[in-house]
Amino acid sequence: MDHIITAFTHAVLVDSAHTVIITDIQGVFLDDGELVLYDPQIHTVGGQWNTSDDGKKVI
């Protein structure tokens, strides 16, 4: 599962032109094989996503 989450967070960073990164994301495989991702922490260049957005220093 680590490879899936790493690929997803990398894709978000690249697709956002390095303005958004997702950290602290967790996931679980359901009995039917579906992957559910949850509890992400989102950081943006502007630091304005939410109160936990640590901005550019994380990116």
C-alpha cells in the first residue's frame, strides 16, 4: 500500500505544479479489494487551506 500512497501524493504535487502536497494520509483495503484513503493533511504554497496548512515550508 505504501507505493500507492506515495504515487498518489507525488501525482498531486506534480499535477498542482508543486503548489499542493498531501501528507499524513492513511489507507485501508476493504474486503472487496477497494482502497479507501483517509485523514489527509493538505499543505499549500499560500498556507490557506485550513488552520493546519503549514504552507511553503512543507512543500
